[in-house]
Amino acid sequence: MKINSIDYHAYELKFCNSNLGSVADSLVRKGIIVRMQFENYSSYGYACIHPWEELGDASLMDQLQLLKSNSSTPLIKQAVKCAYADSVARHKNLALYISNRLENHALCELTHPDIISILEQKTQLNFKTIKIKVGHNWQHERNLWYQLSQKFPNFKWRLDFNERLNWQDFNETLQWAHSLSLDKSIDFLEDPVCISSNLERLKEYQDSITIAIDRKIELLTQFDTNYFVGVVKPAIDDSTLIELLLKNNYQLCFTSYLDHPIGQAWAAYQATYWQQKHPKQLLTAGLLSQFSYQANPFSSVLSSSPYWHANKKAGLGFEPLITELSWTSLKT
């Protein structure tokens, strides 16, 4: 596909609090919306580039320079794919279909002073799965979480450690969870330890508590499908890898990249596509990450319930918000 022009709009998102972006260096996240026009298509296509330097992405400035020079990164590759699909759909005045049956977890802050009220609200909204970021002070956090799990026994919990535990702490955590019969409350433990440093140990893992792999998702193929699942981010993960994992019978959870709502919509579109092909292998998703940030006009369009709002406008939608933005030309 030949790109005739590229423009971009810089944006900022501000976390509601620091614990929702547990690896973030700052409360303010910066990214760009790109607007591309492709050969043979009159309509623009839009996408999001939202780098996480903390996780190894090239900086936003580098992403712009690479995009300008027709070079690529995982973020750029997927952004071009998104913008092209969006352009074709807008050209044909068709919506990129996103299922309104995509169920999502709620991302909550464990130590929020109003966490009980927040979880009561999530109960009223019919959320069934709650994700929390943990691992900074797990001994303290696990006691808080245990109290919440007893107060809200109907929730399934996803505990995301961002690889902060060592192997001894991990084993002690399993013993603790088993001793309190918490196995059924835990949907999965996400990246509890450094995956690449514990490959051989994890290959022997067989326990009632599922392990989810987010970082280095390609390593999932090293592990048993009965005990391990994958967390997929369409902002960076290529469809070839996603297809390989699904063909090998792994279960996957599709999530956003904690990025702009346009990036969330692309992730939801991809989740819908793969759900149609592999309906039994897609777990409850994590696409509704907009509540991690202070509200903006784009986030107000998204759902507050566990289910994604189906898009009824051309492409990924967001008209007229997206056409009202200011744009800077990036000559190619």
C-alpha cells in the first residue's frame, strides 16, 4: 500500500493516579494520532502511536522520525495497518465492525481511598472481572486484596505484577492463596515473575492458578496451554503471532496499550476479528482503559459498561471529533 500523505496530531493523557500506570515514569502520557491518505482511496485513515519507553519502545520523537523516513517499529507497523483499514472503510462509508458482545474487565486501583465504592459501582454495572496492578509492596497489597475478595466474592480477579516477584515470593504467594482457598477467585496472575529468566522453572509449572504472559508474548509457545494464557496488545502485536498462538490452542486476552481511544477501538476491532475465528479461545478483554485517565471528548464516546459500544459510523468512528483536530504535516 502506498502512502500519499501523513499528518499527525499530538495529544496528552493524564493518569487519574500513579498506580494505574504502574511502570509509567510520569502521570502524563504523550502520543500522536496519525492521519494517512493512501493511493486509490480518497478518505483519510486514522491510527494511534503511543510509545511506552519504560517497556522498550522507541521514544515518540524517534517514532516520528522513523515514520517520516519510511522506517518501521512494531507501533508504526500496526498504526499503518490500522490507518489503512480505517481509510478503506471510510472510503466505502462502512463501519469497521466491533462486536457489542466483547466483554471487558475493569481496571481498578487497589489502594484508592474509595475502592469499595468503586467496586460497588462496578457490581452495579455488571462487571464480572477486576484487574489490579500489584507488586510494589505485595505483602501489604495482598492483605488489602484479600479483604476486597471476601467483600466482593462474585468478582474474578486479575493480578498484574509486571514481573516484580522473585521465584521464592511467587511460590509463597501460591501457598498463601491455596491456604485461603483463593484459587477460584483468581482469574490469573499476570507476569508474576520475570518470564525470560524463569523459562525452565515455568515449563514445569502445573497449578490451579493460571499464569498470564504479557511481556514477550512470543514466549507463550514455550508453555502448556492448560496453565498459561496470553495478553495480546494489537498496538504492537502482529497478526501472524496472534494467529500462531490461536492455532496452537492458547487462550488470549486482548487489551489496549493504555493508549488513546482510537487505539482502544483498533484493539477492539482486532479482538472482534479474532473472536469470530476462534470464539472459544478469547477471554474477557481489557479494552476499556479510558478510565485510567482524566476524561476527554474521545473517551466520553466509549462504554462505561463491561461491553464495547458497537461502532455505527464509518471506519473506527469518532466523527466529528477526529476531523476537528489540528494537524501537522509529516512529509514522506
